[in-house]
Amino acid sequence: MKNKKGILKKVLVMTVVGGLAFWLANFAISRTAIAADYRVAMSISYYPMLLESLIGGLIIGLWVSYPLLRFYNRIPVKDPILKSVLLSSIALVIVTIVLGGPSSFFATNNVLRYFIIGTVFNVIRITALGIAIGYVCKIQYTEIKSSVVAANPVS
């Protein structure tokens, strides 16, 4: 049971850091003129969008953090940042299919333009989330590795 509690704490930390990275990337994107045009075309209000991006970032962060820790050794690359970006890419594909396509098809006349803009925004946000989660995982993994070495000194 202690192991499960330890993984949940790590998942929570990684989820919060990833959600904040997602939100910060969204905030930076939202300050651009193309984002303002996108919000007008999609009828998105600014302040609710900021709150929704924080919640969405936390949800996607959980989708990336838990599988990263649960299946850490089964993900084919060695670096935790690359593992996290790989899982984030899977989340990006899911988000694009489930949310990106339908929203641009029903909200605008210029479907392809706003679909591409929304997808580029998601690539930036979700990549930032993946890098942040991978970095935190790398730090946590280094701490775990050093504590194991300290607990089992070579005589």
C-alpha cells in the first residue's frame, strides 16, 4: 500500500506541474493576435478560456503522468522527458480527434484554417505539458535512484 501512496503523490505533483505548464503556454499563446482572431471565430470568451485551459491541462496532465509512472519501464525510450513527450503526443492525437475536429467544423465557415490554428495551439500547449512532466519525472527518478544507492552502499 505504501508503494501505491508513493505513486499517487508523484502523479499528483507531475499532474499539477504539467497543468501549470499547459496553462502558461496557453496564456502566452492567448496574448497573440492570431489567438484573438481564433477566439472571435470560435466565440470563446477570454477569462473562462483561461480557467478551462487550467482544468484541461490538469486532466491531460493526469492522462500523461499516471501511465508514465505506471508503465515507465515499458515505454521504449530511456529519457523520462522523451517518454513523457511520447505519451503527450498520444494525448494530442486523442484531443485533436475528439475536440479539435468537431469544434472547427461546427463553429466556422473556414474549417481548415481554424482546425490548423487550433491544432498548432494544442501542439505547443501539450508539448510544454509533456516536457514539464518529463522534467519532474526525471528529477523524481534521480532522487529515487540516489536513495537506493545510499541505502545499498557497496562494501
